[in-house]
Amino acid sequence: MSEQPLVHATNLVKVYQDGSYVPVRALGGVDFRVEAGEFTAIAGPSGSGKTTLLNLIGSLDAPTEGRIEVAGQDLSLLTRKGRADFRLNNLGFIFQSHNLIPVLTAAENAEFSLLLQGVPTGERRRRVLSEFADLGIEEGLTRRRPAKLSGGQQQRVAIARALVSRPKLILADEPTASLDSKTGARLLDKMRDLNERTGITFLFSTHDPMVIDRARRLVVLRDGLIASDETRN
Amino acid sequence: MIFVKIAWRSIWRNPRRSWVLISAVAVGVFAFIGVVAYLDGMSMQLVKSAVELQGGHIQVAGHGYFENPAVRTQVRQMPQVATILKDASASDVRYASQIRAAGMISSAEHSAGIAIVGVDPVQEQQVSPVPSLVTEGGWLTDDPAAGEVILGAALAEQLGVRLRERIVLMVSDLDGAVNSGAYRIRGLFTTSSRAFERSTVLLHQEEVRTLVGFARDAVSTVAVNIDPGQEVLAVAATLRAALVGMDVEVLTWMDRSPMLVMMDRMMNLVNVILVVILFSAIGFTLINSFIMVIFERIREIGIMAAGGVRPGQVRLLLFLEAAFIVVVGAAVGIAMAAALITWWSEVGLDLSSFAEGLSRFGAGAVIYPRVVLENMVTGFVMIFVMVFLAVLYPAIKASRFKVVDAMNHV
Amino acid sequence: MLRLVKLAWRDIWRNRRRTLLTTGAVFFAVVVISLANSVQFGTYDAMEQSVVRLTTSELQVQHPRFHEERTLEHSLQEKALDIDELRLAHPWIVAASRRLTGFGLVSSDSASAGALIMGVDPVHEPTVAGLLRLDSEETTLTANRPQSVLLGAVMARNLGVIPGDSVVVLTQGYHNVMGAEVYAVQGLVRTGTPQMDRATMVTTLTAAQDLFSMPGRYTELVLRTDRHTTAREHAMRLESTLATEEAAVLPWQVLMPDLDQMRRLDDASNAIFYVFLLLLIGFEIFNTTAMSMMERVREFGVMMAMGLKPSLISGLVAMELAMKVLLGIGAGIVVTAGVVAILAGEPIALSQDMRELYDDFGFVVDGLYFTSRPSIYALPVVAVSIMSLLSMGFPILKMRSFAPVKALRAA
């Protein structure tokens, strides 16, 4: 592991100014670091800025002020295309729902990033299948389209997709929100297990107690500022 | 390639959405083929019938006849000219000779100035539309002494005469003496041109020859019709070269009737305007539909972008989808248009059923569609370009959308 | 009800893109069809007017049977109709002139040809029709040179005569009296119509009356009115007030059926074009309506969950559609009216060689004319309204079988 933090954000400010509405200050100057290998949850009430923070780290949106480096890369220096490539090679995303491309089968969805990376067919197949096996996705499901999968199955495929390209960082925005608690718990255990085995960093935004319980570090945001930051075991 | 796969499947995933687009393209293609085939058919029909009525695509006549159509100006060696006409043209040239003179027609009560046209009843049927436009009675028989004439229904009405009644023709012969003869009306014709109907009397060439005093082998004009595939100017040039030494001139309908050329051009101009209007409507529909549909998919695009799909790849995907849509839509549109045109070519489109008072146009008001390949290709190119433009704006917009906004888009 | 209107109004502004799609389609349809109508009506009107004023003029008073049977027996008595009285009673008559039209054989030394012989009032004829360009010295007919005639230019050439030569005219006159007269060719006329130039002889009314042995009689009273478009109405009004039973009033449409039919043929032909165009536009309106309906399934689900009746929701949708369509129609009319106002003053000139051709044939129409008369909006407004009403059927039917739970789940 390098000396440098995986995520290094300094003085992040994000102001949403949408048309004629009153500007909303979603982040009010946040300093935030994530070391490689962390399993961290960002919690806080609705509107506290946790999704905004995650989006900024994921290069899905640009900050109004401040600077973010992810894996040693200053995100503000990247072009639109550069950001796409950066996400492809370094990040994995898991969203609340509708994570998958509806027209591709489970297996095709999972291998999508590998395909964009130009990984040969044989290896793609092998890696996807091993990932599926690891996540307990049955063989019979690989050829199904997302619409024919349950919510839990869809999220597992989404995790497989995020993991299969071995990203440095996985950003998960409320990954359990659309799942029942039993399924959610199983998935979280799986993710934590993966984190321990592979060292992939996980960063969650959530207010689900199940996630908060399992996180090894808990950052609480309130009104766009970090209210508390505790690391536990 | 994964994007081809995604594009193709995306089209079929949401059939409603795809059918909106496919049907937009199909209706556009259908309307464009229908309108263009109709307009091409119509201008062809109107010009063709007018040209054929007025003496064929190409006319051969004695030198100076067009400047001054005097009876003295003649084609003096018709048999030789006929031989040359047959030899000079590789394909089947149809021709008919006429003896023309200005004269007067009288019934018991009325008289009128007319053009007397002496025709070969057999040849004339291959060249002129008049034989087929005889609506009462019949066409001339090939009997040089039958003493029968064909005249326009409007002229008969004006003279107050009916079928099988007698009329008198008066004409001055080559020596200036006024000759006359009595004839029985064998048939009446109706055309789209009332002026032609009022001013033309047809009878057997040999009777006019005697009446006006033409020599055995002499005629006034020879009408030549060519096949649709042939170029009028090229055939005329060939004939002109072949007929050197016969003391004749060869003119195309464009030389003879600048009025028709003007009509033709006027019609083309109007057609261009109509086609521009139609295409702007098609373009609008396409742009409208594509914008509508692409904006529906923004969230999906956002997910892909989050996963590392580049903006260029997003555009590629949208263009691929559009390409599939256009191909399927165009195929459907062509199939529909082909069915329409096949049926339409059978039955024709009788304009007189759309408006009162057109029945007297007879066959002249029945329009058959005509597929001009060149115009069709141009149309398709335009449709492709318009779809490209229709996709360009939303595609650029979609690829530039902030991923966050895209994902939150409903 | 008012609340529904308010709600619908807010809705259409809430999602502007969706509103723009339907309103834009309607707007576009109205603009395109009205403009097409405008140029079509305008150019045809201009062409008709120029031809009408060149030849027949708007109206003619004739013997009731003259039009069908052009014989001199069907002529009128000069005394029977007083022109000044007519003009006093009908101020829309701008000018009037008598003509006597018959047929005869015109011969020169070398040739002869049948001709239409027109006897015209040398003073008034130029005020009713531009056919005879009687404006130059050599073509000015005057009553004091009764033995002079004008010949159609092509006819003179065919007969081999030039001004100054003489021609012999043979006629079968009134009551079948044969007439024969020698005339001096004073000048040539170019009417713009080759058929007429080939077979027309013009002389004064009195000379023609002598030739046909019918003093005091004539065949046509030519009336120039202020507008050619109302000729039919004018003809009916005039005929009902005529003192004599022995006269009919014919509008130019009857006098020149070819011209009228040309327009009808063209109208019929354009109808085909409009069928395709409306098919396209109707499809577009239906499509945008159906699409925005589908897009809003979830929203309707919420409304239903809140207790709105399906009939109210379909009413809302219909109201919104009506508003969008009316907005589109209104905007379309405003924009078209503006464009037409600019274009109506000046015709769009046709290309130069086209104009030369027009000159050769005496047509006054030299470009595309736009008319601003309100009837250009009739077809687009009616057609678009009907198509919108049909499109409304879709959401209303859809609402009938609407399940809120399903709608809420769809998104």
C-alpha cells in the first residue's frame, strides 16, 4: 500500500444553483481522506450531502470549490473522456436500484467494463463466472435479463460488475435501500468479506443501520459538514 | 461489438418507443415516396398528353414550316423519310405523317375556322392519343374514300351537329382556289384541351391530299414518338443528321412549344416547393420523435456513463440505434409505398373524383405514379441526413449531460 | 372546472419540453399548410385575374343561348340594355363595352384561313380587356376608318400579308345572308395566345355589324368588375335585375372553362399532396400525445391514489391537449400572418428566363404571389383540430382501464 491516501479531498464545497431557485450549499468545505483498504460508511440525514460527496469522489460531478485526488489523480485535470476512462479503470459503482443495462443479460452486464477495457473473451467469461460463483449467483441466472431477476439478484450482479474489473475503489450509494433486510445483510457480509480478502476499498453512503453496523469507519455528515468521524473495529 | 448488441437490443426492449420511431420513419418514407411518385407521374402525364396531342415528341416538317406553316411547305419524299426514320433509330421509332391545312368547317347553321389534319388512320394510332380519346362513334377506318371525319366534341357542340351528321370543309388548295367537300361525322373525341378540341378536324390523309392538291408522296408533318427511356434531344440530333438532304427540319416539342416548356418548368418549380414543404414536415417529425425518445433514456445513459462509457461511445450508441431504426423504418415504409404504388399503377388516380367538372379531362385526369430512381435516391439521402441531424442534437446533449443529472433524470 | 383549467395550465408549463413537442407539431402543421395555401391561392388568383382581364373580362351579358351555340341569331339588341343604367345600378362594374363576334374566311392573294371576326367598340374595348393592345398608332381602330382591320400576327404571316395589304372576308351573316367585303390591313395584334393570333381578325363594331348585316345588334356586352373572385355572385345579382329576359350574365368561369378547370385540376392534384402531408402531421400529433401519456403513467397513479376520478384525469389530459393545440394553432396563425404580410406585398420573382417566357406569352404573372385572405387558415385549423380530437381518444380510452397500483410501480 502506498503512502498516499486513496481519496484525498480538501475543502470541498458544492453549491447547487438550479435556475432561479435559491442556491443550496450541499457541502460546505469538507476535508476528507480515505486510505486504501477501508470499509467506510458516510451517514447522515437526507440532504446532509452524503450522496454529493460520493458523486464528487466518483467524478460524476464537479465541486464548486476545493480539490479531489483519487488514486493520485487530480480529478479537476481530467477531460470528460478522461473521467470516463478513469472511472472505467479505477472505480466501481453500485447504486440504489436500476444498476444494470436493461438490454444486456446478467453475464453481459457483469462483463461490460471488462469489454470496454478490451479484456479477451475467454478471460472475461472466466472472471465473470468466478465472480458469480463467489457471490452465489446461480448458473441459471447468467443468461437472464435484469427484468427477470429479483432485486437482490440484480444488486448481486451489480456488485459482480463493480468487482470484476478489480477497481481500486467501490462507491456504493444506498446499495441496500431497495432490498429486504435479510438479503441486504447477506450482501453486506459478502462485501465486507471481499474487502478483507482482496483489499478493495468500499465507500458507502447510507442511513441503513445494517450498513453503519458493519462499517469499520463511520463518517457522519450534517448540513454539508463532517459532524463526526470514528474508526472502530 | 458490444454497442451494436446494445443498440439492437435497446430497439426491441421497449417496442412502444421503437415503434414510435420506426413508424415515424416509415410514415415519412411512405409519404415521401407517395408524393414524389405522384408528382413525377403527374408532371409526366400532363406534359406527355399535351406533347402527344400537339404532334409528338419530335416533329419532322418541310424546311421553314415551323416559322410559317404554309401548305406549300412540305415533306416531299415521305417514303424516303420513312425509310430513314426506321433505319436511323436503333429501337422502335413510332411515327405518323399528316397533311395539315387551315380551313373552315360548316354545318347547316354555323361555321368555324379549324385546322384540317389528314392522317394515316393506322400510323396515327401508334403516335397520337386522339384515337383513344374518341368517346362517341369510332376512329377512322383505313378507307381513303370513306368520306368520314373525326372532330372534337366541343366543336360539334359549337356547330350544333351530332354523330353521323354531315359537315362541309372549305379549304384553299395549293393554287389558291377554294375547294370544299362534304363529310359524315364518324367519331367525336374529348381531350383535356378545349382549344384543341375546338380547332381540330381529322380525316383520312388521302382525302385531304385530293382536297388540297398535295403530290402523291408529300405530307406536311411527321410526328415521331420515342420510348420513355430515350433522350428526346439525342434522338432528334440523330434524325437531323440522317435526314440531311431531304430539305426538312427536325424539331423537338421543346422547340415547338415554349408554352409547354414553361408549363413543365412551372410545374417542376411548384413540385420543388411541395417537396420542400413535405420534407420539412418529415424532418420535423423525425427530429421531434428522436428528441422525445432519447430524452426518455437519459437515466440509462447515466448508468453507462458512471460505469466508464465515454461520451463518444454514448453518441456512437445513439447513432447505431438510429441507424437500425432508419433501416427498419425505411423497409417498412418502402413496403407500404410499394404496395400503394403497385395498386395505384393498376387503378390510376382519377382526379376528377376529387373535384367537380373534371370528368371531361377523361384519361387526362387519371394520374399514374411514376418512380424516378434518381428522385427516390435523393429523397432517401435527405431522410438519412435528417435522421442524422435529428439524432445529433440529443446525442451531443446526452453525451454532455452531467452524469449526476442524468441519473436523477426521470 | 375552473380548478381543472388551472391545473391543466400549470401542467403544460411544468414540462415545457413535452408541451413544446405537441405544440410545435401543431404550430408547424398550421404554418406549413397555411403558407402552402397562401402561395397556391395567391398565385392562382393572380394568374386568373391576369388571364381574365386579358380576354373575357369578369362578366359578359349574352343572349341566353349564345354560349352554347355561337350563332349570330343569338345576338342582342343594342337598345335593349342601357349601359349607363347598368353601371349606375351596379357600382362594382368598372367598365363596359360591346362586342360582335362571328366567323368568316379571310383570304389574301395566296392563301386563306378561317378566322374569328371580332367587332369591338374602339373607345371602350381597351377599358374592359387587355387582349387587343390597341395602344399604338398602327393598331388604333377608329370609327372613321371603317374598312380597316387588325389581323392576328401569326395569321397575317400565314396569309402572307403585311399592314397596308388588303384581304377579302367571306361570311355567313345574320339570317344566313352571305357577306363579302374587302378590308385594308391596318395593323397586327399579338394577343399572347398563339391559337388566337393564328385565327383572329378585329374590326370596329359598326364595320362588323355591316359585314354580318345586323345593324344595331351585338353578341357580347363585356363587363369589367372590381374583383374576379366574386364573378359568380355578381353574375347572379346582375341577372336578377336585368330588364330583359333575352339576356344571360355569364361569369368568366363559364366563359373560360379551361382556365377554371385547370385550377380545379391543380386543386385536386394538391389535395393528394395534402392527404400525405396531413397523414404525416396527424401521425405526429397522435404520437406526441400518446408518448406524453405514457410518460406520465406514474403521475396519474399518484393522482388516483389521492382519489382523483379517472374521468377527471382524462378530462385533465384532454384539457391539456386542447390548450397545447390551441396554443399551437394561435402561434401558427400569428407567425403565418406575419410572414404573409411581408410576402403579400411583393411577389417572389421567378427566374429570368421564366419571366421571358411569360413575356412572350403575355402572362402578367411573373412570380409567386402570397395571399393573406383568412381562408388560407381553414384547412390547417380544421384538419389539425380533427386530428387532435382523434388523438384525445387514446388517453381517454387508456384511462378507462387504468390500475393505480400498476401505474405507481411503473416508473
